[in-house]
Amino acid sequence: MNIETLDLLREALPYIQRFKGHTFVVKFSGKVTEDKENLASLAEELALLHQVGIRVCVIHGGGKQLTELAQKLGVVQTVIEGRRVTDDDTLDLAKMIFRGKINTEILSELRGRGIEAVGLSGVDGGVIKAVRRPPKEVLNRETGVTESVDFGHVGDIVSVDTHLIELLLGGGYLPIISSLGADDTGKVFNINADTIAAEIAVSLKAEKLILLSDVNGIYLDPNDKATKLDKLTATEAVEMIETGKATGGMIPKLQSLVSLLERGVHSAHVISGSTRNALLSEVFTDEGTGTMLVR
């Protein structure tokens, strides 16, 4: 081990001391988990956070794997305005992929690093209480006609009960939660993983919500690497939306992150899910790696 590596440990020390006993909510997209080496590398980083006393809770989606399995089995998928219509067959596949395949793969990687992780979905312990999303009026861009779309078994979150998660975190376990929820009758819904991660982060009064994304931060111009924002306050983010600096898909992302900060989460981070050590570097170094939003 060279001397520079030891300097990195020194740089990490104040952060380790500061965050020990605090809660981080880490959200994976399905894409992050499908490359086995990438998942193994991430599991090591999560294990390190866990070992230094940070309470880590992981939320994951799995849209890409769900689409692939649906193609293999010939289950036609309908996606409108970026949102998946979840019919009976698709809900069955979502249960298999989210709670079964992906959840277990993450558990197995953490188990291999000596971490006691526990797999859940939002249905377990009544963590995510949801209702069926009502039909929405959506503009069909091809025909110019507004149509009413029923998204099927897609849920909107009504409330979050983190009692079970708190019990697990308090017992030294690392919860891995897949993006399903249910209503009071036990009907299961497919729910957006970003939304679940945000609501759980707020309910846990998390220190950080870390979104592992396809991109390594938020860019003013998605096509220009020089326009990446390292740090942003909630006020600056709102200004970007109001002045039109933020465009397209960046607007809803910023709006949801700002509302998160307003509701008590200390900081939100958007980092790359496929860059080795991105998570460690964001948490334990002065310069970080992605975009950090603070109050």
C-alpha cells in the first residue's frame, strides 16, 4: 500500500466520524445490478459504509430486467410518457424480478462480503401503503388527441411505515427493498423506485439520499461534460427551473430532490452507478464525484 492510499484514509476519517450512526438511503436502478462485476464492486462499497457504522438502506428498481423477461415470455409491454402500464401478467413478472431475482442477487453479493442484509419489498411489514393510480389524461403526441390511460397495477404512495426498517437498522442489518407496495386489502402495486426511495429517506430522517444513476451527476447541457454541477443549493435549483436553465427530464428530477430537502433530508446526491468507487468517493472525499444538492 503506497503512502497516497494512506492519505486517502486520513481524508476519510472526519467523514467516517461525522456519519457514524447516521442513515443513508441508496437507490439503485436495475441497470446498475445487471452487470455482475459492477454489482460486486458496489456491494464492497456498501459493505464498507456499513462496517464504519453508517446505517444503510438500499432501494432498487429493475425496469430493464422486467422488460427483458417480458420479451422472452412474449408479454407485450406498453409504456406511455415513460411510465409502464402494469397489467396482470406484468405485475406477476415484476414480483418475480424485483422481489425474487434482483433482490436475491444483491443479498448474495453482500452475504459474500460478510454483511447481514435482509431482502424486503414495500409489502413487507406494511412499509409502503399505496393506492391504485387513477386513470390519467395523457396527450398522444402522434395523434394530438388527449386520451384517458389506465396504468393498471401501478400504485401511488399514501404513507410509509418505517417501523420494520428501523428495527432492522437498529439490529445491525442492511435492508434491501424492492419497489412494490400494497393497499390495506393486500392488493400489490408496482411503484416507481425513485419515489419509494424519496419517501423512505424522508420517513427515516436520512442524512443522505444517494441516487445511483446512468449519468454521474446533473448537467446544464446533457451533451457537454464541462457543464456538470458539483454542488447545488435548493434555492439555486429552483432558480434553474424558473429561469429555464433546467430543461426536459432534469426539471422533474430537480423538483423531487428539492422537495426532499425541504422535507428534512440533509443532502441528495446523483452519482454514477457504474463507476468504480463513485459511492466511496462521494461520501468520504472532499471533492466527491457526482452532484450534491443541499438545503
